[in-house]
Amino acid sequence: MRRLVGSGPVLLDLEDDGIARIRLNRPEAANGMSVPFLRALHEVVLRCHGEPDVRAVLITGEGKHFCAGGDVKTFAAKGERLPDYLREATAWLQIATSALIQLRAPVIAAVHGFAAGGGGFGLVCAADFVIAERSARFMSGAVRVGMAPDAGVTVTLTQLVGLRKAMEILLANPTLTADEAAEAGLLTRVVPDGQLLKESYALARELAANAPLAMAATKRLVWGGLGGGVEARLPEEARTVAELSGTADSREGLAAVLERRPAVYKGR
């Protein structure tokens, strides 16, 4: 039996076998993250915290993509008000990311289409397991629009793939295939197209059958061992994102994405 919680940009299915499925639900915007979306995501993750029977959490995206990152159209429309908007958006993204990492239950990101930007790429880096269809693609995207990574990516990605590869992914901004992302250490498993939900649910059921207290303790120990911890880096990421969003380069980057042209950056 499945219980649907809430409506709108993020949905939550609570299932009798101990699996909670978080569904990113803005398919018309490639699940791009706006402030209302991020508020809803945080609310849903907190609901998972409050459900004692949840043994595994699965995150999926509705429509063609897992999550294309921030809602670029909304960002561009803010103009000079963008720094204030991004301060709020980044705050919600950070507390949602922290809440995911702090969940007692293991989190599985099931990725199809694109996982990009602080939103999509950040959720991938914050998950405990990542299963991706072979046709999935991964991209950081922050520097592409004159901004910096957030969602703790400057910590999590480096731990996942190493310093040199993290620098390449974040600064050179390549689009990684699923096989390339798996080889780099970003993914747990690549599955054939059309098998994503089947394989993800199989893993979720396997995890849900394990000892929940031992799983929660192990997860806490592993995440807590990341240097000063992800949470220690989040305030500096937020400050940097807001600062960069007020630059001319950032406005040029957003305009270039929307106009589908190369950006011309001038360092101001």
C-alpha cells in the first residue's frame, strides 16, 4: 500500500515496505529548483525524519530529467534582486541537503536524463547511493553561469572523486556520461535504460531489510568523517554564491544559457 503525502513541486510516497519515495515534480521545468520547490523539498525530507518506519529513501525526478539544477529562467528574471533571491534559495537548498545527509535511513538517488547544477548534481553528491540509467548525464554547471557550487558539493564531490577530478568537473565543466561518472566514482551503479526504477527499488528493499540502528550509526560515522563535515562548508558556499550572483558575469552567464549562445565573461 502506498500513501501519497502532499502535492505540488515535490511529492512523497510512503510505502508499507519501509521505502519512502521523494518525487521531484516540476517536469515542465526539468525539475529546476526555485524557492517554493526547495521549501517543499525540505518539508518532505523532514517528513521522512518524522516517520519511524522509513528504512530507505528513494529520490526520483518526474518527466525527462532527474533535475537540471536551479531554475535559470526564474534566476534571470530577478535582475538586480538575484543576490537576495539566491540567498534564500541557497539557504533552503542547504538545509534540505543537510537534512538528507542526516537522515537515519540510506538515501538512493535514481537518475535519468540530466543531473546538473547545485540542485541535481548536489543531490547526487549528497545521496548515499546513486543508480543511473546509461543515457543519464551529469554536469556541475555553476561556473557556466558565473556562480560557484553549493549544496556542499565542494566537500562531497572531492571526497567522491578526488581533488584532481573534482577540479576538472567543477572548473572545466564537462558533461559526463553515466559510464564516465561511474568510472570517476560518482555513481554506485549504471543500469540499462528502462530498468532504473526496478533496480533502484530492488536496492531500496535490500537496504530496508537490514538492521536500521546499525545502518543509521554507520551512515552517521561515514558522513561525520568528511574532514570538518559538509555542514561546516555550507555558510561559505552560500556567501560566495550570493556574492557572485550580483556580478555582471553572472547575469551574462544566465542570459547566455537562455539565449543558447556562448557567454562572454569580462571579470566583473
